Amino acid sequence: MIERIKTGIPNLDYILGGGLPAHSLVFVSGSPGSGKTVLVTQIIFNQATAERKGLIITTASEPLSRLIRYTQTFSFFDLNKIGQAIFYEDIGPYLLEPDGEKPWKKIEELVQQYQPSFLLIDSVKAIHDLSPSPSIIRRGLFRLASILSTLPCTAFLIGEYKLDEYWQTIEASIVDVIIHLEEYPVGLGSRRIIKIKKVRGSNFLAGEHTFKIDSDGLRIFPRFITPPKPTIYQPLMERANIGIPGFDTLLFPGGILRGTTTLIAGDPGVGKTVTALHFLLNGAQKGEPGVYVTFQEDPNQMALICHRFGFDLEKLTAQEKLILLYNSPVEVDIDELAIDIIEAVQKIKAKRLVIDSISDLISGARGDPDRFYNFVYSFVQWLKDRSITAMITNEMSQLFANELTLTGRGVSHIADNIIMMRYTEIEGEIRRALVVLSARASDHNKKIFEYLISEKEGPRLGQPLKAAFTLFQPTTRVD
Amino acid sequence: MGRKRLILIGERDYFMRQTLGQILNDFEVIFVDDGAQVIEKAKELKPDLIILEMLLPILDGFQVCRYLKNSPETNFIPVLFYTLINDKDRAYEVGADAFLLKPQSKEKILNEIKKLLGQERKGDRTS
């Protein structure tokens, strides 16, 4: 079993499959400004001690003074470690000499002198660029890797390479771990991603993971994945009450099955939020904590809506029966959101969850339909695994149309139950109607009902609508 | 000023020799390439300590250690395994005095050597 080193960077150890293999040689590649230096200095500041020294060697890519000045802006920077646990050396001047072997000899000398437990060379690409021949680089890297293999040292080589360049480098062929960072523009903003490309002798979480850099350094939001096999999931025959008059008696006799996900699709303003909110707050009041994820209503609006229907949002939140997560649909990233949801669910041991609405998450996937679909699928599986009963709303935009697209790709197939809500015209006025389109492994009413919502009485199921409408037919599911 | 203590090292890796050479610069150090040479030099020089890699040609580290510990000419010399092979049990089975898995810090290696050299010798070095 290879010993692992914890990096101290949130979620990096998780995507690395448990941390960095101790004494490994790590190549960190990425375009300039992608966060490579921050990543490695953060690890070194987290880990280095007087007994386990860190050595940071700068080259011609980043002058030492600038590196130190910049690193000081992060909370992980600890002045007390400089000169005690962390040492900076600059080999820039050796790179300016015509003898290409000199920088390598100097690095070897410094490594033998300090015998560091953590080494950073920032950057190897600068040595490449100033070297008179590639054979000197290959020889230098081979010697360095060989010397490092004799020491209990975890070493990081930084290189300013793009995604299609890094794998062609000499570094990529000799290292044990490859981490690649990228930043690319999305809309008016940008997205930073981290990819683990290689961890010798170990599994890791492949693919793109979002990360952010703030004053605490890097924070990684691992790609949400489906568990290889459900850990505790077994169909629960226990039911959860929605708590809206008529729903648990007429629509889903006895309530909806626990651990299932219900999709509420419908016209804008038809009552999806009110329904999902009642499901969650009714549960919270009866001892089933819930997390409400909204992109539609900010906390003030939510408090107002709750107050109108007689719920005390502040009290439920203070009692840890409810967590309201508000995110702007413009700024949200689905993997980042997933971490927030997981933390909220764990904090209050949530039994219920609402996402209002799933259509807002499409922008959080940065326009990537596969990423969106994979996220929704994995997320619903994650909820099932924990027997969390969920409601997800989805807005249908084709108001009053006869032919409707229920959701985006495949989402209606991922949900266990589907409730559809529509506006309808009855006797010269616009009223609400709903129908349960499907309920997995459970009995449900197939009639179309009127849906009544008033501030005084809250939402409640009305009478079946007998007039012949084609309101819910045909309904298209797009896969 | 006393003489420098002599350490005989069975180690083939060029870079490991360099590193050990740096770490042990307060000692007199002799490197040999294979297991047969370790035995030969041990008999001839009666070093204060022998450091062995398990992976040695002709005779491997375990065979060498067993031989040294069974021979009255060399059985008093402490043997430290400093090796890539994680088999501490076998090392002690063949008579090793200490075991370290590569790589280790300078401090750890020197500490171990200090302990071994501090031990009472069962025989005397004849030179």
C-alpha cells in the first residue's frame, strides 16, 4: 500500500484517489494564470514543517520577489515558516549562462543541500525555453528524477503547457502524477477546471472538476458522479406525506414513496414553487428536515412567500429544520452547487430536498448538455442512496400550447414521479389544472384535477375536471 | 582525533550511492556492487557497520546477511537493511539489526546508524 500525503486543498485528495502518493514526482501543467503556482505553494505551506522542509526553486518564469509578494495575499501563507520550514531559492541567473547543464547542477546541489520533503520547481518550461538543446533537458530531468527517488521527497514540476501540449513533454513521461489546470471563458465569466491525468498505481476521479481561487487558495468541486453501486438503496415502501389537501389521499394514496424524486413540470406561475415549498415545509414542521435549493426567489422573497402561507421560515431555519440555498442562476456552477447541497443535507440530516428549478441548472452546466444530464442523473442516484425524498420543478415555456416538451434531455425518465401543472380556461376564466403522469412502482390517480391556491387556505386539490380538454395530450418527452 | 568509523555499503544504484555519500560524509564509506563483494570486504576490513540493499547481484541482501551472521569472522558487525523491498520480517529472520524502507530522511538514517554504532560490539575489529 502506497503511503499518501494529504494536500490540505479541499477535495483535491478525493479526486486524487486519497491524496498524493508519498515521494512521488508530480507534473502540474496548465496555461499561464491557470493557478498552478497557487496549487503547489498551498500544498507546501500546508505540509512543510521544520522537520519536513519545503524547497521552492524559482526560475526565469516568476521572479522570486514577485512570487513571495503574491503568495502573501493568501491565508495559507505563514511568515513563520519562511526560513524555518520553507526555503526559497532562485536559479534564474544560472539560466542566463550559455552552459545548459548549470541550472540542473544547481538544482541537484540545492536538493542535496536541503534534502527537502517537498520540492517545487517553478517552472521547468522556463528551463526548456532557455536550454541550448533538448538532450540537456532530458538528461537533467532524468538525473533529477533519479536523485529524488533516493530521497523521501514529493516533488512538483510546473510547466506552462496547454491541454494539447503537456502530454508531449519529457516531464509527462517521467512523472508519477499529472495534474492539468485550465481556465476558459464562459459567457461573460470564466470557468477554471482541474483534471487528474495520471496517478501511478492508483485510481483517481477522471474528468473535469471545477475549481475556484479565493483568498484561501484553491477549492475544488469534484464532478458529481454516480456511485458505482448503491450503498444502502433498497426500495422503501414507506411513504412521505406531501401535506397538501388531496395530494396524499386522491393523487398518491398514502403519500409518495420515500427516497423517490418527483418532477413538477408546468407553466410559469402555475404553482410549482408553492407545491414544492409546502412539501418541504410540511415535512420540516413534522420533524423531517429539508433543504430548499432555489434560483428563483431570493431569501427575502422566500420569507415573504412562507409568511403568506403561514410558515415561519426564520424559526424553522434556527431550529435546523430547514436550509435555504439561494443561488443566482447566472453565477451557479453545478459541481460547486453539489458541494453546497451535500454540506447542507449533512448538516441538518435532511430527509427532503427541493430544487427549484432544474431548468436553471442548465446554465450551471455551462451550456454542456452531457454535463447537465450526467449531473442530474448522478444527483438523483445520490438522493436515492440516502433515502431523501425530493421534488424538482421544471418550467415549461410553451404557454397554452397543445404540444409540450416536458423537460430537457431525459430528465423526465430520471424522475420517479411526474406531476404536470397547466393553466386552463374554464367558463371564461383561467384556472389551474394538474395531473400525475407517472408514479414509479406506486398507485396514483390518473384524473385531471383542478388545483386551487389561495393565501388563506394554501394550495389544495379541487374537483376532477370533466370537460374534454386536450391540455395534457399529447405530451412529448424528449430524450 | 579518533579515526572515522567505517561503513561498508552494498548498493548498486548510482544515485543512491551519491545520496548516501552525502548523508554519511562524517564516516569512511566503501561501496560495493554485489553480495559476494560485501562478504569479501566484510571479512577483509571488519567494518563498523554494513548497510545492505536487498536487491544485489550474485548473492542478494538476505543471503549476504545470513552468511555474515553465521560466520564468526563477521557476526559481530551490525547490519542495517536500507532497501526498496518491504520485507522487514525476512530481514530480521536472517539476522538484520535494523531495517529501513527506502527512501528515508537524512535524520532518520543517521539516527539508526547512531543507535547501531552505539551498541556493544560482540567482537573486535582487527585491521
